[in-house]
Amino acid sequence: MRVREFRPIAIVTILLVSPAVPTAMADLIRLNQGGEIRGEILRDQSVTDEHISVRTLIGGRIIVPKSEVSFLTHRSRSVEEFEVQLRRLPPDVDSHWKLADWAIAHRLPDERKRVLERIIELAPDDEQAHDGLGHIRYKGEWTTLDAKMRDQGYVLHKGKYITPQELELLEKSASEREMEREWFRQIRLWYGWLNGRDRDRQAEGLQRLRQIREPAALPALTNFLLADNNPNVRGLYISIASEMPGFDPVKQLVTISLQDSDPKLRSLAFEGLDDEQRKSAVGMFVDALKHPTNIVVRRAATAIKEIDDDRVIPQLIEALVTTHRYHVQVTESPTFSFNAGGGFGNPNAVPLPPDVEMQLRTGQLPYGVNVQRAPLPGDELRTRSVPIQRHEQNPEVLAALVHFTGQNHGYDKRTWRLWWASRQKL
């Protein structure tokens, strides 16, 4: 076979799959212009160091200039076949279920999960797909067991869901709990002075609180100061916690930096973490990349970039686009149906637009139409809450990835995953 140089001039994916090729693995070469080549990289002495020789999946051979290559990696042949089928899949549920079954038969659980997620986009109430993803019904909606238990106030500890109070008892000794009870008595008193009318007592209460450095006082401070609606009081809590040594205040400071309604307090809480505390907090910020509230995801990515810890690149890749549920209020308007001949049984109905009526009568709308009438004066307006699901692109996540890697593949998770896999081979 004649060897020729391959020089891509457009963003094209070259993808040829044949069952005749016996190899179980395939090299994937990503081109600078966005195209892809799949096959086996050959060590050919007739090719210079400036080129890569590739045997394609159907047995052909091409040569690629290294200057045209963005990165290369190795993947299972089954994964490549899955990608081919996924791209050719028509937008119907049955076709997706066939591919999901194929994926599980070829031991590709992650790929099957991707198909199940697409099925839910096509059919939001497909019980089998939700079951395959581990979803359950809760408050009339599909969700995860973890989200349900969090909503009910439970936390996961060593594989079991327990209350925060139970976790506290497990993690603290009797002497530590007694110290915390004593701090509750003291802080309740000083907090009362702080909110009283006696100015001298206010000043003394403020001074006493500012002098606290004992981590055992944190539960009481959280109970009284952090729960206060006054941002100045919550700012006092942040100031006290920031002066405490060790890692006890880290969890609350991280939570404030992500979720407090006041941007100044969020910034103050993050700045209150020293370098060692920030390193210990990386895992908490990574967990927040999966938070059900999109703005929390974005704030977590900003914090991770600021901490400058590149160990979390895989988690950032998965958080490039996240899915969130929202509830919107919609107005319920009277709905009227017209059959294919334009007939309608309600004499009070608003007439159809002439062009729509003509399409009905000429058979261009064989299934008829539904028309929502605009509310009339005197109509009672009724609304209902409708859950919707949105896929949100997170620019702060992308900014963090660009900062850590020097790469920019946009919000294309697949390309980011391929690039990251290629880096692990080095």
C-alpha cells in the first residue's frame, strides 16, 4: 500500500470501525483542528520523528505530521464502537435502550449511564432509566437517595445515614461535649448582652466574644452568631473563627464562603482560611461542585482556582456542565382541541387563525391542534409549579481548568476527558 502524508484541512472526525480488526485496544489521535483518527500507532523507521504513522481500524495506513496533533491516548475498542453508535443514534427512547443494553453487555457502565441520562432527557418519567441511575421518587420528583437524605437532615458516615447529632456524639469524647455545653452557657449570656440595651454590657459582650480562641466554642458560636440575620453579627462569627487555630473552623468558613447571601461575608470567610486550612478544604470545595444549586458550583470552582490545587482536574472536567432542577410558575389557560377537519364542539371558542384553519382543512395538520386561549376579563388566573431541568455551563469551572492546564477545549467534556487520559500515559 502506498504511504501518503495526511494533512487535515478541516474539522473532520475520521472514524472507521471494522469487526475484522482483532485488536482490543485502539489509539486515538486528536488533531489541532478538532478531527480525530483512530487506529494503531506504528513504529516505522521510514517515517521521520516529525510524523506519526497510523494503521487505521480498517487496515489502511496514514502519516500525520506531529505539528497537527493536539494529543493522543489509548481507549478500549468497545468504547470506540460505543461512540460510533451514540453519534448515529436516532432521537427515540427504544434506540437508546438498545444501546444501553449493548453497553452493559460490553461492560461499559459509565457509557450506559450516559445513555440512561439521555433517555431521561427524552422521557423524563421513564422509571426504568431512573432506576438504572439509582434515582428514587421523593416529594413527587425523581432524585438521588443522597439528595433525599440531605433534605431530611441526615449525613453520610461510613456508609450509613445518621443525624448530625449522632455524628457529633460519635466523633467527640465526653469531656469535649462537657466543654461545649459550658461554652453554650457562656456564649448565650454574652450574646444576650450583645443584643441588649445596656451599652456597657454590649461592649463587654462584644469584647468577651472576640477573645474566644477555643475550638470547643464553635458549636455555640454557630448556634447564636452564625444563625443571626444581622450580617454584622455573622461577620463577628467569621472574625472569631478565622483566629482559631487548627482545622475545626474550616467546615463552617467554607460553607459561609459558598452559601452566605452577603458577598462581603463570603469573601471574608474565604480570606479567613490560612494556607494549611485551604489545602484541607479542597475536598469540601470539590464536593460543592455537585451541589444542587448552580451558583454554589460556580463559587466552588472559583475557590479551587484560588487555592491553586491541580489535583482536582478530573472533578472540574465533570463539573463543566452540571444539571439543575428549577421550579417555575406557569399560568393555566383554557385549552381547546380542533380536529383535523377544523371542527370544534364549543361555540364560545375563539376562531382559529385563517392560515392554521386552512392547514387543518387541507390535511396538512393530520393530528389536529390544541389552542390555549388567552385569559379574558373576569377569568380566575390559576398557576401551578412546574419542575424543569436545565444543563448549565459553568464559566468559572472552565476558567479553573484553563488556569491549571493551559488548554481550552470549551465545555466539551468528552474532549477534556480524552486529553486528561492522554496526560496519564506520559
